[in-house]
Amino acid sequence: MKVSDWTPPVIAVIGMGVSAGDLGATALEWITSAQVLAGGKRHLDFFPDHPGERIPIGTPLGDSLQRIGRVSLTKRTVVLASGDPLFFGIGRVLADEFGKERIYIHPNVTSVQAMSARLREPWGELETVSLHGRDERSGMTRIMEKLQRGGKVAVFTDRRHTPKWIAKSVLEAGGMGTMVVAEDLGTASEKIREFTLAEAAGEKEFSPLNIVLLRPGEYRGGKVDSVGPRQVFGFFENEFEREAGLITKMEVRAVVLAVLRLEPGQILWDIGAGTGSVSIEAARIAPLRQAFAIEKEESRYSKLRENLEKFGVPRVKAICGAAPGALETLPDPDRVFIGGGGSGEALREVLQAVAGRITSGGVVVQTVVLLETLGEVKKFWTAQGFHVSVTQLQASRSVIIGKGIRLEALNPVFIISSWRE
């Protein structure tokens, strides 16, 4: 859209970059042509001589949005936005509130880009998390997962979630490393400093206009390096703390994870989790909302907790208890893996509990070794109206013998996948 074609009720959302100096000729043309300017006080102050009506945007947004919606029906209205309006900005809010057809977006440089440029570091692989008015628990989970895999994280802060608060939170979660704090970007008081997390946690104050870059360091406990923080998939059995033989073999795990067909934001139940190898790898390869690893044996549960710490998977929660009782308070699952469901009546109770809770379009995957159990499980899910697929997996591994190698067979396993469309 061109400025000359602009008529109400279209709202022009103009990215300011990190300062008014980032505004190009096109952005200024939109602003000059506006009859109404809306934005935060800092942005409105950049245009003291603009003749249009002014709408300050503050929190909560409700009143400001109502006024913008009303006035934009008859007047050309510009909303001034920080950075790029669609990069953790107000652009999405306006599109959701008024509909995409009423919104024109003019993007600009983000503070993440500006900070990276000042540091002369690429930003394409940065994980970006906003704690600005958002759920701090899920935000910190994303931050820790990225750091524990050796990645860097840019963080949008607010008056509660300050650089000091973030540094303390990462330290309390066992993290170490460095923090870059970019303050007042694009202004005369711009300042970029780097601290250890301990130094940042002890710093008295930062400018409220800031953005943070977290760089990973060694993790207390020292175990994460032994599994490779950058590796996300394909761990051998000896990389897990375990009781002898009680673990889903890597080859079986790979097929199980494939047929689970994981999607972002899902809930996973891992019943009879043992070492937790399946839920751990699931959480490392997919951004799950939450995984619950349920194990009834206390000795195995202890190993499970050690593995969760070792592999750095805060989205996996260990539960010590027996199914189906331990499932009652959990949110309904989108995916379920059953690696230890027992047999007979105990197994039927677990399957019945899962069948009653699995979400629409959910998938249940179970591994069994006995033909009798295979028949029992297949019969149950067929009676529930589920589609059932069975894979028999027989893998062999190479073993050195003298100057050569031979193949040694692993025990065959049936992998049962059940789903209802």
C-alpha cells in the first residue's frame, strides 16, 4: 500500500527502530500524513510539532485500543511501535484486535538486531524470549533449555524481569555464563556492558530501557557436558543413569519417537518411564508444552531424576507413582508412551485410563516383548475404535571379535501405535 492510497479504517503501524534516526523517508511520509498519532510517550515525544490528535498507549491496553479502534474508522491513524511491530511488538495485538485487513505494517530494525550489530555478532541463530508482561515460568524454561544446549538467548525485559532478576534466576537454575546488557540503545546514553551472571545479579541497577544477551557457560553439576549440550537425539544407553538392562534401546527409542509424531506445544505422558530416555529425547527434539515421566519404583525414580538434571530438560517432570492413580491430576495428554504397563488387569486399567483422557487426534505408542501382551493391547485399542499399527523391530549391533566384527542381535520388540482420527 502507498501513502497516497491510505484511507480509513486502515491503521498504519510504523516501526521506529531503536530511535527516530532509524526512520526512513517512507516511514516519515506515513507519519506526516497521519491525522492521529498513537504510541508510548517516548515515541510521541519524537514528534512535538505533529498537528494530529495524540493517543498515549499505556497499560492496560484496553482503553487505548478502544480509542484507536474508534478514531481510526474516520481518521488516518498511525501507531508508533518499538523496533519491528511484529517482532514481540504491538503489531500482533493490533492485528488480533482489528483484523489483518485493517492493518498496514512498516517494519524497522529490532533492538535484537541493533544489539547484535553493536557487538558485531550474527543474530540469525539467537533464541529470542520476551519476559515483558509474559509468563515468566515458560520464558525461563525456554531460556534454560537453549543455554543448556550451548546456544545464546536474547531476552526482552520489563520492570519486574530485570537483568538482575534474570541473572539470579539462571544462577538458581544451575547456570553459569555471561550476560550482555544493552541499555538505552539509539540514545545519547547508550551503554553496552558485559558481566558474569554473578556480577549482573549483584549490579544495583540498570536503565529500564534495556535488552539482554545471555551467553552459555559451564553448568554446575558438571554432567551436561558428558552428554554434549548441542546433541539433541540419539543417545546410547550408557549415557543414562540406569539399573542394569532397564532402558529402551536407542534403536527402539528412535522408532518410538518417529511414530509418536510429536508436535510443538503438546502434552506427553511417559508411563513406566524407567530412566526417562524416551521423554528426555522427546523434549530435546520437540518444543513440548510439558512431558510427565511416571515411574513407580523408587530406585528407578531416583535414576530418572538424575537423568533429567544431567540432560537439561526442564519441560520433563518426574512423578513417583503407579498408573493409573498417578495420572489423575495430570493434564490430558496429546501423546502417550507406555514402556512399562504391566500385564493382565493392571495393564487394562492403565489402557482404560489413557483411552479416557487422550485428546482428539492423540497417539498412543507402546512397546511389548510378549506375543500374549501384543494380542491383548491390539484387541483393546481396536475395541475402542482406534486405528492400530504394529512394527516388529529386530536390530543387531556390531561386536569386535579378534580383528573382525560380528553382529549381535538385540531382543526383538513389538511397537504398537494406536490413534483415533
